[in-house]
Amino acid sequence: MLALKYLLIAGGFGMMLAAVCILGYDLYRELLYRKALATPGAQPPPVPQWRWRISLALVLLAWGPILLAFSIVVVPSGMAGVRISQTSGTLPGTLYPGVHLVTPLVEDVALFDTRDQVFTTGISEDGKNAAANVAGKSQLLDVQAKEGLTLGLAITVRYRLDPKRLDYIQSNLPRPVEREIVPPVVASVWRELVPNYTVRDVFSAKREEVRQRAAGLITQKLAMDGIVVKEVMLRDIHLPEEYAKGLETLLLKEQENDRMSVETELKQKQVKMAELEAEATKVQQIKQAEGEAQVHVLQAKGESDAMQYTLPLKEKQIQQSKLEAEARKEATIQNAEAAAQAKLIDSKAETERRKLLAEAEANRIRVTAAADAERLQSEAAILKQNPLLINKIVAERLSDKLQIMMVPADGKFFMNDVLKSMNMANAAAGQTQQPEQQPQ
């Protein structure tokens, strides 16, 4: 809409400029015509015609887009406005952010910032001048306490204008509101409230109470003028130098007193705890002694009861020992008789075993002798047939390193034939190796 508004304004002024240019050109033609008439012998040009109607029409038409552009009002975001008529004054109603139409040349729009605003006294947290809206200087709000001492308050008030009451603000309050209304109201409330309290109450004891009461009064007073207060903060309190030193000393003494009270209470608790521990130890020892006495009594009673059953048991054990001794005696006699019988049986068995072994040995000797006789007979028959076996047997028994070779009985030249055959074999092997070496 802003582009349309500026376009309409540009079109209207463009039409006016065109009308001026037309009249200027007609004036230029008129000058040329008069110059031609003043020149002797020159042919006069045609009489120029002034285009008054066209120029007037353009001027009248130009007011249309200009008035239409002036009737368009754009309220930015975070702002609100009220219409001010030249005939009726401030009109009721609020113009919120957006596009609105007003009567051109009769109504005007006053804009107000409806976002949150901050009024601050004293140095702000970032170290910059925070009370620029109070005489343009950074200063604390000076108030007097009940004792007559002057305190410096660093306060912050966050507020905003009520959009529904902008027509009232425009009609009844001075502008700007954030400089003409808010600072005096805030200062007057604190200066009326703080004298009801002592310095110590304001500084520590009832600080939150003072802040809440001040916030309530500020909110109530500014709400009557269409200003909505969101928060009132008491950031810091500056005490007089002498009072600050005295208060610091008093606080130190109170802290020391509190510390001593805490230590005394702690000592009392330690004493009481020691007493309780001693009493608990005493009770524990008494209970332990009683328990031990009861244990001894129970043990004695148990031993007495046990003795009543021990004597009969001992008598039975003695009788049992006697019976066991008689039984062992009878068992010993029986074992001796059994051992004698066993020895007798063993001697008979040993005699029979030796007799059987002797018969077995005699049979073995007879069988072995018969076998040896048969072997000797067979060897004698073989030696009778081959007398040379005697020499072989003798040579084998002389040494185990001799090797025996059997040759025919008529082989007188057997060794000569063997040597000849070996020489012939070696010669044939040498002839085969020489042809293989020549090509190399």
C-alpha cells in the first residue's frame, strides 16, 4: 500500500508538471511569434494558441490521485494511531497496524508507540546512562526515610500505552507521555511511600513489601491515564555513607551474635549427644551383664540335668565294655583254632604242590631228552650226507662277523670265472662313457 500511495502522489505531481510544461511551451511559441513580427520582411508564423483548458484539466485531474494518496494511512507494526479532525478534534477509536482510509485535508493521524517501554533511574546494568528520560542525566531517585536520611533508589518501571485509550491520551495528556507523565508519577509515589518506613526496613527487612506497595500505587495512578504498568523493580538502594558504615558494623555484630548462637546450640547438642551415648552404653552393659548371668544359670542347669542322665549312661557303657571284652576273647580263641586248621591245610596243600611239580619236571626232562635224541639222530644223518656242513657250523660259531658262501664241490676255477666276468663288465662301462664325453 505504501508503494501505491507513493505512486499516486508521483502521478498527481507528474500531471501538474505536464500542465506547467505545456504552458511553458506555449509561452515559447508566443515569444517566437512576436520576434518574427518585429523582424522587417520576414513572413510571420501562424498565431500560437494557448492551451489553457488542457493545462487546467491536467491540474484538476492531478488532485484526484494526490487526495487519494493522502487518504491512505499505513500504521507500522508496534504502533497505533488515532484520527484528529480539523473540525471535530480527536475522533474515538484506535487505528491498529495496517492500512486505513481517512478524509484527506480534514483528518490527520497521530501515531503512538504501543510496545513495552522502560523508565529507569540510576546506572543501568550495562553501565550506560539509564535515566536519560529524567532531565537527560543519569541520577538516582532521592527519597527521605522516616529518620530523615536521604536514600538513592535505582528503580525500573516497565510499561506500555493502552491502545484502547489512545484517544484519551491524545486529547488530555501532554506529549511525549514517557517524559511528561511517567517520571513525575513514579517519583511522587516513592517519595510519598518511603517516609513511612525506616532505612533498615527499606534496605532489608521490608524491602519487598515497599516494592509491592509502590508497584500497586504506580499501576493505579498510571492506569487512570491509559498507561499499563507491567513491572516495577527496585534494583538497588544507596545508603548515606555514615549510615552505611554503622549498618555494616551492626550487621557484622549481628552475624557474630548469630554465629555464637549457632556454636552454643551446637555445643549443647554435642553435650546432650554425649549424655545419650553414655546412658546408652550403661544400659547396654547392664543388659549384657544380665544376659551373661542368665547364660551361666542356664549352663549350670543344663549341666545338672545332664548329670542325671550321665550316670546311667556310664553304667551301660561299663557293661557294654565287659561284653565287648568277652566277645573279643571268644573271637581270639576261635581265630587261633581257625589259624591252626588253616596252617595244617596249607602244609598238606604245599606237599601236594611240590609232588606235582616234581612229577611235572620229571616228565619235562624225559620229553626234552627224547627230543634231543631225535634231533641228534637227524643231525647225524644230515652230516653223514653233507660232511661240509661241519665246517660251516664251526665257522659260524667262531665269529659272528664271518660271511659264508657256498660253492659247488667241483668248482675249482669258480673264483677265476667270477673275476673275469667283473673285468669284462667294467670295460664295457668305460667304453659307453667315452662317446658321451667327446661331443662336449
